[in-house]
Amino acid sequence: MNRSRIPLFPPILLAAALAILSPRVGAQDAAGSGALRPVAAVTSVWTAPEAEPFASPLAAALLRELSAAGFKAELQPGSRNPSVSDSELAANLSAASKARWAGIARCEMDGRRLVWRVSVYDALDGALVASESQGAFPGLSALPLLDQSAASAARDAWAQRERVVPGEPLEYRIRFSSRNEGAQVSFGTGEGAREAGVIEGGELLAPFTAFRAGDPVVVTVSQDGYWPHVSLFHPGTEDEILELPRLMPRASRMVSLGISTTRLLGAQAEYRHFLSDDALFLRAADSLWLQYTFMPGSVPVLHNEVRLGAGAYLFLPRDSRFRMAVTTGFSGILTLAFPGDLADKLYFDATFDAFALSLEWHTRGTWMFFLEQRYPYSLGLDSGLLARGWVQSDGPPMILTAGVMKRW
């Protein structure tokens, strides 16, 4: 007996069928996902037969003004509906048209007076982003007023085109951590700032404040002896500790130790006294180095340079990690030659520091790193070794000094 056999669906054809059907299924899912189009849908609504002749012109004016403002707008059929609110109408309109923006042009009668309202809603959260209402006696004189209301609502709606949905209200008290024990923490800046508390034990639990998740929260931290710092946070829905940056201490004095590219067998020490904290300063520096080539016949020479001058920090805020200082001043260089057969063993030169630039990296503590570039000009004294002009060396025509600073 021959049994009928059910033909198996070839695997190749099955794969091809799945490949054809998959995009269609995905398109159906996308269509049902509720994705909003960047479109403004406009409809009209009236509550009495006497108001109907004005509802359509009002909707047409709103459509025209939204398009002129920059929206891609489309008109939907209107209806008489005295009981449904504008917010409900906007929600239904956006659900049906998949439009993000819903414009409602409503007209109704208040006795013998015509009253109208133009409203624009954002379907992302149902928020009313623009609204304008007026009233007049029904007639041709009301038509220009309809246009004015539509234009005003369209301008306000366009101004809100970049808005985002507000986050959920925070249900917790914001916590901070800081290495500045005793620092004062405030929400906001200036006179309008609200005190949040004082850092104790490295932490602070701020009083409950009505913030929303994702909203910017401006925090000011201040403490005696330090520069105040303003931070911006965007707290989320989860309770997490916000770490405050360490404050930059104010400085009234600094000392530094460094070494120069043309004076490797020596060192430089400097003292700065600030006339204004971390801004204007006077400086005194001393450099001592040995000049010797370690070649047969070379003569060891000892130099000592004393520099006096003034400087200032430029451009960047006083609590910046990176800062630039410009200085100027004068220096005197005393040179001593060791060989006993020389007639003159002692020399003195004077220079003018026409320009010196110090690039500094400030830590949040008391230490800093610097790189200074000098352009000294020799005065060409008869008692010295340097001729008049810019001080030159065997290397580049400048003096680079690198080192560390400590401030207090």
C-alpha cells in the first residue's frame, strides 16, 4: 500500500520566506510602537452652531502660522464637542495622527460674545507649551484677532521646540562627599543660593529639595582659605553620592625650586609675595650654577644670579588647575673664575628680564609644577662678560627652567 508523503518545505525556501516576512513584521511593530512624528497636527472644535463659522478660520490661521514659524503642520477634521477638554482632544489627536505637536483651535459662545482659545500641546508628556485666548463680537472684525492669536501661539510653541520631558521628581535627599572638612555647600550661586549644609566627616546629607532627575543642579562649595568652586551635577533617579572636587587653597606666598636647561650644574630658588591673592606678586630668585665642560683645558666658572621683579597671573580663573604668569624685572650675575693665574677672577653683569612666561599646573593641594621661559637682555656693563643684547647660549636663545612650587 502506497502512503501519501507530505513534502517537506525546503530549508532554502523557508529561509527566503523568513527573510521576506521579517521586514514586514518589523514594520508592523514599529508602526504600533507609538513613535511620534515631528509634525504639528491642527484641529478645530466648537461648542455651539454660532461659533462654527469661526472655528475653521482659526484652525487655518494656526496651521499657517505654525508652518511659517518652522513646523511641518497638517490639518485634521474638526468637530463640535462641548464637553471634552483641550488636553483630551490633543491626546486623542496625537494618538490618531502620531504627531508630536497638537494644536487645538476652540471657539465657543459666551452669551452673544465669541470667545476663542488657541492651544498647542507636546505629546511627549502632554504639556501645554503655548496658549492664547481672546474674545470679540462675532463678525468680520473678529477675523484679524483670530490671526493675531494664532501667530502668538505659534511663536510660543516654536520657542519650545527643543524642550525635553522633565525627569521624575527625586525621592531622596542628595548626598555629597568632599575632602574639604568644614566646607559650606549651597545650591545655586550668589545671593540667591540656598544653604545645603556643612561637610562633616567627609560627607553631607542635604535637606530635601524638589529637584527632578536629569535636571542641572548647581552647587557652590566655599571655605575660609580656599577659592569657592561651582559644580554642575545631573542627579538621576538612583540615590548616589555626588563627589565634590577638592577646593583650591588661596595663596599669599610661594617658594619654588627648579633647574634650567643652560644651567644643569646648579639650581634656582624663588620666593613670591602676593600683593593680591593668586593674582599680582613680587618675586626674588637666586640661581647658583657651575659652568664646566669637563674637557682638557676647560676653566671652571661659578655663577650666581639674583633676580628681582614683579608678575601677574593672566586670563584664567584663580582656582584653575592650569595657570599662566607673566613676569618682568632685573637681575645681577656675579661670576667667579677659579684658576689662580687669571688677572681678573670676578665679574658682574646686569640684565633686564624683558619678558618671562611661567606655565603652571596647580594641584588641589599646596604643590605645583612649573615651566618658565625667559628672555633676558644684557646691559653690557664693562665689569661683566656679557655684551649688550639678548643673552645667548650654545643652545637655543632662551632660558627654560622647570621645577616645583609650594604655596601657603
